[in-house]
Amino acid sequence: MLMPILQIHSEDMPAYAIVCGDPARAEKISRKLEQARELAFSREYRTFVGLYEGVQMAVVSHGVGSPGAAVCFEELIRAGVTTLIRVGTAGSYTADYPAGSVIVSTAAVRSDGLTRQLVPDGFPAVADIGVTQALIEAAQEEGNHADPAMNAGKVGVGITVTLDAFFTGVEEIPHRKYKQAGALAAEMEIAALYIVSTLRGARAGAIVAIDGFADSDLAAEYDPHTDAVAHAVEREINASLRALATIARQDQA
């Protein structure tokens, strides 16, 4: 069956997938797979499949923002994907996790518009506990072998915030409230991933590389192209691949 937006056939899709925003990052991740091949590149959605440690998995880009990303998640699940891990970037809310750190998201504050149209306001956006545990263990292992100068040992675990707005307007983005409440970082798609996965009976988790501080002056301070961020992205990619392979082996056992 052809998925009309992703332009992929369900018979080509494995049960396990890594999703990310940037099509170029999807291609980068695919280079770590054996026998990798590109299935489709439609709009912002770029799809690869291949093998990692003997496990068949997909790598798919979903673009920026919850609505478009949710389309990707919906079609992947309809195509037969049962486990999804998002690999992304986020802005930190705390000096404990500066640029170059990695955070595993256990749940997401639903401050986006998309999920409000799918579930009631009080419904939580929560990661699958098994996927989360596999990500934590893999991320910590990656941190043990990385350069401490790049904040490599920094692996946070906690709540992230999903927002629609990146730049500020007339209305204030409530970063301060989320920070005071104990959220660790802000990004733009995790809540959609968790809600869609819960609704459709799939498992999901997410890991993000910190590329700056969410409540800073973006125009003056935001620079996602530093060596520390690049190293963090590399670590989260490796961790997500290892975690997904571990989950697949546990399922087979």
C-alpha cells in the first residue's frame, strides 16, 4: 500500500524507525546503516531503510513543527512501523545542560496546537518506558566514551516542552514558567510523536542534543553550528541506533 504523503510502500517498511527533522540529517544517519537505500524524498519527508547490527530499520525526516511531523508519524505507523525514536535538537532551560549536552525526553508539555485537536487538554504526552530506558542506557554509554570538553558526560532525563513558536512576537513565550516547573528543554515535535503513537498503538521515545538556551536572545546568542553541538548530535544518533537495535533484539527474544 502506498502512503500518499511520504510516497513509500508499506511492504518496504520495517517495524523500527528513527525520525528526525532535517532531510540532510536523515541521509547522515542512513550512512551508518548497512545496505542502506533511499525509498523516497517527498516534500520534507525523506525515507531510507537499511540494517544496523542486523536489525532492519528506517530513517525518516519529518520537517519542522508538529502538524507536518504528525503526518509523517501517522503514515509510518499505518505502513507498519511499531517503534519510533525521534533524534533532534532543543533549547535548554537550565545551565546544568548547556550546548553539547544530550537529553532523553520522558514526557512532553503539550504547548503546541496540533495535539489539542487530537486529545483533550489534560491528556499527557508520555514516552514508552521501554524505549526511554534503552535510550538512557545507550546515551550514557556514548557519553562515557566522548570528550568531556564537549559536555559529553551531560545526559539529562526528564520533561521537555513542545512549542510551535521559535521566534518571539507580541505574546511572550512562557519559557520562564516551564523552567520554574522543572522542564529541561524546549523543541517543536515530541508531543506530537508521543500523542500520535499513543493513539495508534505504537511505541515512541525521543532524544535531543542541546544547541543553546531556549529563553535567551536567539538573534544574539543562538548558534547551532558549534563543535559541541555537532558532537552531541553524533552521540544522540549513535545512541538512538543502538537503542533501537536493542529493542528489536528484545522483541525477537
